Amino acid sequence: MDKIREETIRDLRCCLVFAKEALEINRLAADYKTYTKHNIPLKQLGFENLEEFLQSVESFVVRKEANGQILVEAKTLPHISNMAARQNTKHKKRSNITQDPKRWRPVDTLKKNYHYRNSPRLAQHNQFLTSCDRRNNNNNVIHVTPREKSKWSSEFVESGNIGKDLWNFTRFCRIAEPQITVMERKSKPNRPAQFDCKIKVDGESMSSFPDDCFDERSATLSASKKALEKLIKKYGRTRPQHIPVSTESCVIERVPQFISKHFNGVWSWQVEADYKDVYQEALPANWMKIIEEQAIHSIVIEQIGDKFILRACTPGINTKHTSMIISDVCVPTSTADFNEKGYMTAKITYTVSAAEIWCRQMDTHDTTLFDVMQKQFNDTYNKQFEQKLIKSVGKIIEGNYYAAWKIDSGWHRVRALEVHQTDAKCLCLFVDIGEDCLINFGDIYALHMDFARVRAQAFACKLTGLDALFDVSQDSQAIRDLQGMDVTLEAVGGDDEEDVQKIFSVVMYDLETGQACNKDLMISIAVENATHHFETSMFYVQIRSVGYDSMLNLIKDLQGDLPQQQITITRENSIGKLYFAKLEDGCHRVRIIDSSPNFEYAQLLYVDVGTTKVVPINNTQLIPLETLSPALNRFPPQATLVSLHSESKLIVDDFVDKIKELLPQEQSVLMRVQDIHEDVPSVMLFIPNSNGLVSVNERLCDQKTFITPPDSPHNVPSAGVLQSPRLPNMREYFEVKIPFAVNPWNFFVQPLDSAQQLRDMMTRMQATFANRHTEPVNLKDVSAGNIYAAKHDDGKWCRVCVLKTIYPSAIVVFYVDYGYYANLGYQNLFALDKQFLELPYQAIKAKLAGVKPIQEKWSVDNCRYFENLVQQREYVSVIIAIEKDELYPCDNVLVLKLIDTKSSGKDVLIDDFLIRKKIAVKG
């Protein structure tokens, strides 16, 4: 029920957000059905009508107009303004907090390595991932080991929530968690029901009896209070200070990573505290002497009074830095602490993209300490501010920690990231939330040591399986909707770097349902602004992420200050680089995606638009963007390649013209990611009209569809220069095999009488190309109708005929012996010896006689049924007629009767069989 409700709310919000205005309630219901292919499941949700359901959801605003119309709009989600309040609110009620979610893994994206450019937040943020054994990283999973509770922990602090304190105290003492049983007590007639609760913990039982409890909650609180008092009396509120001391080799191996993360240097006491947090060991008394004697990683140790500063520096520089400024206050580094099964409970505090989600761990002793500290922090600074006892700091140092006042959310602990002297503001990271924003100098104050002892609460993670969507998710409503959620996180591996500060990958599960949020987000990220086609059934959409206008301004500013000297560009040094190109249609960020064999011409991809252009390299000003503007070089491309999702394998005739007609330039679209295949998202597109959302995919499918590619040259047959196979006379038997089928009116047959010749030729081809090291054909030699060798997806070399060159890396070909169409690059085509051109082509177009579709066209289900029925099987056929292909007049289509003589012991006419199965009607 909860899962259905969440999905329904998510999809309704998607429709409303895309509309950018309030929708009439019936229009919203219609848009929902178009978007999801089903009606709103009101009965399953327990509601009589849509208005009642919408009013039960906090994120919708429902209002009734004077004319009786009911309008609905999506409420703007809260941002940081309510974050402080949310941190102190009670968490969702959980049905079973000890039950682990069912593990989920993406199909293949764990193995891919997508680069996501980090922000200043991440570049200067420190965090530790503890309790994870990276030495046994099998199947890309970090195997998590139980974390020993700190034997040096401070006094246990109660939060005031009896139930929560009982659970925290058992973890604090490293004893088994309590087992709670609640039962209804038998009561006398006409007396209210009473409840008893029994708690078993640490080998003892405590009961709420004889207290009178008239509901389950009060009974549980009564028993929990007794259990907590007994445990505190038994164990006390503090733990003895027994902690092992690290060896010299451990110091040499481990300590440098802690120091290198503090670019301004770090106090020795901070290193000792962080080291204890991560390794549960103490550094030896002479650890700084060990570091100094080994001279590892060029670590500089400087004494200031009775304190020591450690700093990593570049080898060879002067090691005396007495002028270095460092704050006396350092907030301990945030730590993500997973349990022995690899899970943790967390609240999402801030979201940027699928590659940067900030969380705060829940239900731990450390978070209880933070809640107490946060209240004291706010009370103290509010009081001192009212009495004018504090003043803003005089000089702000990047990397130091401060207290900051934000008018809409109160006091926060922050770290200075970038100081902007010109406008008297500082970019600050809210270390307990994860957000960064500009704060006026006058609102930044010194952070008192008392409020710097509790470690930073915010840590960053990324969603595994969404690597290909990292950039496009930066402006996603689905990602923003995660903010404020309580979730279960599971740490997964896949990164080679063992970096304690590195963002780690997680699978995120809904805390109540146990469903993987990663999986849902794959199909929920909405984007806008369709731009330009790329190739058959593939095109670019433009993702205008945050900062898009600033990017355009940067490009404009660079136009007047370009170096005159042309930089030498080669095929090798251009791989993966972004260039600033000054072209006839303006200045653009481009990437070289293809080139002529002699590298005289290059095909440029406009990475922010999606269009391409072929230019002469020597006459075009191309400047590596990293040398002009590192910021512009790091800004993610705004155009993303997608493919149009289709349930069938059909290709729409004149796809490019029709997609342009439906999606003119700058037409906003709603995009739903259905799947990701070979790094390219497969999408459903929706556009608005006066009646609601319209599916672009369905509009295209309504057009007449064919298996042949669009816009092929009409004067060249699909099999090119190859001879036609010999056919029997009309009404004579013709034994065939069906290698490929789409629907009863669109399939291919191979003559069985030449099957052995085909097998022999294929055997010779595999041997020839396995032992021959030949170069691909030249692009200038590729022309429609020519026959080449190309390797199929199954690894076998086959004969192909070139039908059309879209551009060098997208040439439409036909596999002449098997009936497949594909797009290949010219570098995948190889010249064929004459011996391989003697056998006539073997794939003949065919159509089943005597049938027609039940509706106007063959349905997707009927196409699949026919494919499964006939593909890769042998039949006896009879040629009834020979027609011309409607789309491709140079090709003949055999109209056949198909007879199954092997399956049931008697002859079966396939057309009659389809009619009996109600797949077709007599035609």
C-alpha cells in the first residue's frame, strides 16, 4: 500500500511540475493515465475519489474555484529554511526497524566508471567511512564488519525519548538489543482494555505490570523505563578507557591520509581524535616523532606555544611556515558508520544530484549528543546575540570553522569554503546539513569550543546504478523530493581508490517498504527541452542544469580574448577533450567525435546542443577549453543522447522528419527514463496540448511502421549488387527457414536448398577474418549497394550491404543473409574477397497470405507472439504472389502460405492457426 501511494504521488507531482501551473483535476487524472498507462489506483489507496486522495497528501494544494472547478498544484518543497526544524523532529514510525531490506543491484552499471565533477563542497569536505573491510571487496561490494563501540566513549546522554534511549544504551554497552512483546490483558466485562509489555534484555525480563496501561504505547514506555533504569544501575553511564595503541607501521601507513585532507593544516589533537574514531586505536605518545623521522609524504610539523600543527606540503619547498594561520577550533570529521550487515539508518538533509546526496545518520549515540548540543548551541548564541555579547569575526580564513546565522533557519556550524572580499560574503558549507551558500561577513561568528566537540553530521554519498544520469539529475524534481526522507543506506563498492574522504556509493532503501529508491529513480528523472535528432531513433535532449545562464555568459566573455596561435590537434591528443570553437554560427563548446582518415576534416559535436558539424581542422579555431577556463571545462555537457523507447523492434518510416514535426526546437518535453542500454537512456517522451499530456512514442507508433530503415536510396536493392536466389514457380512448395520476424506482414525467409552453401561460406569467412589483419575500408570508398564484411553482435563475420551513410560513425547496413538492419561506423566495414560474393543473398522479404490485423495495425503483443511462434523454425511454404515493397520499391516481397509439417504430426496452416488464436482475422 505504501509503495503504491508513493509511486502515485510521485507520478502526479511529475505531471504537475511539468505543467508549471495548477491543473483542473480531471485534466490531471488524464495526464496521469497518459504518463503511466493506467488509472489512478484510488480503490487500492482506500479513497472514493481523487479530490479526497489529493487532500490527504501534504505536497498538493487543492482549491475549488467559484465556478465549481477543482484546481490542483504541487506545493513547493521546503529547502534549508526548515532543515534545522526537521533535524529535531521525530522520525517516521517504522513497522520493523530490525528487518533488513532485500538487497538490490543494478544490472551492469556497477562496472562502469563515469566521471562526475565535484563541487567546492566535496573538494574541501572530509568524511570517513568506517566499519567496512575493503580487503575482501568481492563482486564490487564493501564487506562490512561489526564496529566495536568506542571503549573511550564519553558519558551516555539521554535524549528524553525512553524507547530510543533504551535502544541506544544497549548499543552503548555492546549488549544484545531488547526483545519487546506487548499483549492485551484480559479485563472484566464493561471495563476498558488494558495492555502489558514485557522486555527481555541482557538475560533479564522487565514488565509494565502492575501499572495500568490502556494502550500499547504507554505499556511499552512503562516497561522501557524500568529496563533502562535497571541497565544504567548495572553498567553505569560511562565506559572504562581501555583502548589499544597502534604500532609504528600503522602510524606510517595511516596518519598521512588524515593530514592531507586539511589544506590549511590540522592540529595534532584533531588527528588523534579522528584516528580514534576510524581505527578504534590510540596513537602512541611519540607518533609525531615517528612521522618526523620517517619524513613521509613531506609532512611538516610546526610548534606554536604548547600546540602542534601538521600540514602536507609539496616536496622540495621550504618547510618553515610560521605565518600559517589555523583556527583553534576544528569540528571532528563526519563518519558514516555501517552495521555488521552493511546498513545504516539516515535522514537525507540536502540533495544536489544522484552523484551528491547529503545525509545525517540516525538513531546512534552520536546523533543523540548532537541533538542535545544543537539545542544548547541555539540557546547560547541566541542569548548572547540578544545581549550583544558576541561580534562577527574580523577576518575569515578559508578552511576554518565558524558559527553562522541564517535568517530563515537559525544558527549553524559552518566551514568557510571561499571568501569573496569584493561583496563581503563567504561561501560556507553547513557541516551538519551538507548545503553551501553565501553568508554575509556580518553573520559569521567565532565557534565556541564547547560546540565543536561533536563531530560534523553531514556526509555525502552517491546512488549506485545511476552513473549515466549523474549530470542530468542535477535539476531533477525526483532527486529534490528525496530531501527530508528517512532511508536505509547500504554501502557498495566498485572504486579502486581507498580514500577515507571519497564519496561512497550506496543503495538507498525506503525505510518503511524496503524498496530500493535507486531503481525507482531510474525511471523518474524528468528533463526538458528537446533539441535535435542524432541518428535513427536516437536524438539529443538539452538539460538546462543550474548555472546554464552563467555558462552562456562565460562563453560570451571568452569570445573577445582568444589566443591567436593555433594549437596542433591530433587524433591522439583530442580524445576526451573539450574545445572552445569559434565557428560561423557562433562560439560553442565542442568535442571531436569523428574524423577523416588523414585527419583533414573532423566532425564536431556541440556538447550543449546536440548538433554536429564537419569542419576542416586546419581552418577552424579550436582551443582546448581547459587552457581558457577550467570552470567552463568542468561544467557538465547540457545535451544528452537518448533513444526513443519502443516495445517492438520496428523503426518508423521518416523518423527524423516526424520527430522534428512533433518536437520542434525549444519544445519543452517531459521525459521518463524506462531503461539504460549501452550507456544510452531509453525514454518515453510527453508533450502538452490543450487536452493534456500526449505520448510522443505512441504518436510515432500510430504511423505505419516497417523494419526497413528510413530514407534509403530507392534505386538500390537491400541486397545491393548480389544476385537474387532462385525461386520456385507460383503455387509450388518452397522449403524455408525464418531467421527474423517482426509481424505476419514483415518477416524474412532463407531457402533451405542453399542452407549448406550458406554454412560453408560462413565457415570460410570466420577462418579468413580470424587470421587476416586487414584495415577497414576508407570512408570515401563506402557507397550504397556495396557489399562488405562486418562482425555481428554474436561475434560472427557476416555479409552486409550499405544502404545509407548518415555520417561516418552511423552507416545503415543490411545483413543480407539474415534480415537484420543496423547502424555501424565505417571502421567496422571490411572489404570482401570475390569468393564471398558468389552466393546469392539468402534473406528474402516475406508476408503471410490470408490474414490481416484485428485492429488497424499489428499490436505489440501480437508481434511478439508471431515472433516466438515462427522465428528460427523451418516450414514448407507456397508462393501465392510477389509484391513490391511499399517503402522500398526495388525489393520484392513474397506473399506466402506457411505450413508447419513437424510440430504436431499433421500439417498446420499458420494463417489458420493465427486466426483460431485470435491473433489475426481472415484477410
